[in-house]
Amino acid sequence: TPVDTGGMDLIERQKRYLVPGISLYYQNPLTIVRGQDRYVYGANGERYLDFFGGILTVSVGHSHPKVVQAIVEQAQQFLHTSTLYLTKPMVDLAERLAQITPGPLSQSFFTTSGTEANETALVMAQLATGNHDIIALRHSYSGRSHMTMGLTGQADWKLAGGGMHLPIRHTHNAYCYRCPFGKTPDMCAIDCAQDLEEFIQTSTSGRIAALIAEPIQGVGGFITPPVGFFEKTVEITRRHGGLFIDDEVQTGFGRTGKPFGIEHYGVTPDIMTFAKGLANGMPIGATIATPEVAQSYRGPTISTFGGNPVSMQAALATLRVIDEEHLVENARDVGTILRTGLEDLSDQYPVLGDVRGMGLMQGIEIVRENKIPAPELASSIHELARQEGLLLGLGGLYHNVLRIAPPLSVTRTEVQDALLLLKTSLKHLTEQYPQLKSLPPTRIHYR
Ligand code: PMP
């Protein structure tokens, strides 16, 4: 059936009526007109296997019927009121989050984006500790408000000074492929984590409000710290009066093969933040804290659209589907197949320098000889994959990381299909750049 794509001049109209800062993927930008399960369809009826899920927002599959039904039924009942009134869907979701998050985390505040969730978390941490200084990790991404641009550890995303005036400092992340301490995995003693002690003593007032971190960095290119990193940094943080804010905007709700990314590290956060996949595409942000921390967050405070019943119902339905369809286990099992396939490809094509991540969150760092970042090759692969019918993400400080994160409901067959499409794209890349055939090995091997 013909679909209304907004006309051939959509790109022209976008350029005229939207700010130029919005970055679009692909030389010939893609107009999505429909989505179903793990597929999206373009304006000319072409079908793509979606291995980025609208930046990890589509967690249980495009337009999952149970989520759509929950949205429609709620919209028919009542749409928005505000946090000034009691609404059952908001209380239901808060209760559910308290049940599924680790430890004593149990009191939530809802917003409509990850940016706001992190803003809320920081204000909460400052109120609860009475301290102001905040530590973030290099390569992180936290949002697009001034404060969250300040938290973001990548210059590109810091517009208009990007919160540089705030008491935020960036410590090392465990970027093992390019270890800041020059170590290889077999000699790793997580010096990067240990360094936080001196960092706080030298670069802050000595008392901190919080360390904020993503268990696996999203926009930063799926940098995945080794076990032990968070245990050490969180211990140092708490010794200096700070709370641990765990940003699960990308890693939450099964993405990494466990309910939450931080659970791979055996650490219980004081505050967690969520957005993206929680409501399978509906706008949502959530900040959950322990009662002890939350009790200092006294108002008056309000969010006009935060906690709106449609997003709440979409989230409740998404969480039910994750349970019913065993999607955390699927992310773990199918994620292993994806990972093995990517490692095999990287053995054949050394341009795939590093394969990292967990579950259905796998990144590939694209490099030349001596691990030199190759952003132009990464974007060529990204384009070629699109031509083959496979959508991937890009990221990383050096713009050279392919990000792979299909909906959690992805099947083994779809993963095999995606691996084949990626392999074909790499073959085409090697035809374009024959010198890549003689590239010496670029991978490092983790313990
Ligand atoms: N935190 C992380 C880890 C993110 O990846 C993002 C979005 N890319 C945000 C926060 C900000 O979320 P939003 O775009 O919904 O404001």
C-alpha cells in the first residue's frame, strides 16, 4: 500500500524548517515509514534488518502489538493530567521498578528523556550529600542540557561551552583497547580505577556528590570496563562522600544479558537512571533512588509530561513482554552467537580491530594499521551495510565504532542474516580499499 512519505522534498523541508544541528545518518538519508518486529521499511518499500533499534529504544520489537494495545487503551481512557494528581499507571510503574532494580532502590521520579533523568539524579545526589563536585568518565554521553553536556566526556557534544562551568571533572574510563596506562589485558591491575583516588585529591574539593557512569558506554562506542572497575571506583567514591549514579539509559532492561548492566559488576548503585528502551519507543525518563537518598529530594517539584499515563502503560507493557518472552535470556544467548560471529569476522578482516560489549550490545572499533582509528572506513561500512539492507549505529570519540544493538527479541536466524550482510559489506569495502587485505592483526585478546 502506498504510504505518505511527506513528498520527495522531505530533505529540503527538513533543512529549511529544522535546525542544522540534527545529525542524519547516511549520504542519502533514510525515511522510515513503518516498523515491524526487527524490520523497518523505507519510503520506497525497501526492507531493512534493524540492528540499532532507533538508538536502542525499540527493545521488544517495532510496534509490538501488546505495547501498541496498552498505548491505545490508555489514550482512550485519559491522556495527560500531571504529577499534581494521583494516577495509577505512574504508581504501578514505580512499584515495578522498585521490584526489579537491585538492592534498596525504590523511589522514582519520571520525566520524558534520559537527559532529564540524569539532571534529576545529579540534583538528588547534591541534595543528599551536601557536596557539589561530580565525577564523570571520559568518553561518556549523558544528554543535551547544559549540565548533562558538562557530564559528557566528548568535545563534539558540548555545544555553547557545554556545561564546562560546572563542578564536573572527567576521570579515566577502562578503555582497554587503548589503555590510558599502556597496559595489556594480561597485565591489567585496573590502574584506571585506582587513579580515581588521586584524581579526587588533586582535581576536586576532596568531597564529591557523585560518580556517574554508564556500565557500557553507549555513544562513547560501547567501551566495556573489565570486572573490578566499578567495585574499585565506587568504593573510592563512597569514601569521599559521593554516591554512585548508574546510567542505565542504554544498558537497562536486559540489553546486556542481565536485567541491568551494572549487575555484571557486582555493585549496587545509590541512584539509577533509565530512558530509551524502557517504553519501547515512547518518551520516558526515570530516576530511581534509595529511600535514604530520595528523602532529601523535596520540592516543590513537578514534571508536566513526566509520568504521563501513556508512557507509563507503554513501559509496563514493555516490561511484561520482556518477562513473557524471556528476552533477558534471549539477549544473553543470542548475544553470544552475535559476539562469536563478530569475532570470526574480525579474524578475517583486521579492519575490525576490537569487538566488545555484552549481550545484544556489541561494538566494533574500525582501525587501520597500529590500531589507528579509521572513521572514514567505519562510515563506509555503515553505508555499505545500509545498501545491503542492514541498519547499524556509529559512535565513539574517534567516530570509528560500529554499534550493534538489535531489539532484544532478535532471533538466531536474524543474527546469522545480519552477520552475512555485514560480511558482504566488508567484502565490498575490501574491493574499494585493496590495501586492507594486507593489514596485520589489530585485535587484542581479553582474559
Ligand atoms: N544517557 C545515555 C547513556 C544515553 O545514551 C543518552 C542518549 N543517547 C542519554 C543519557 C540522553 O537521553 P535522551 O536523548 O533521552 O535525553
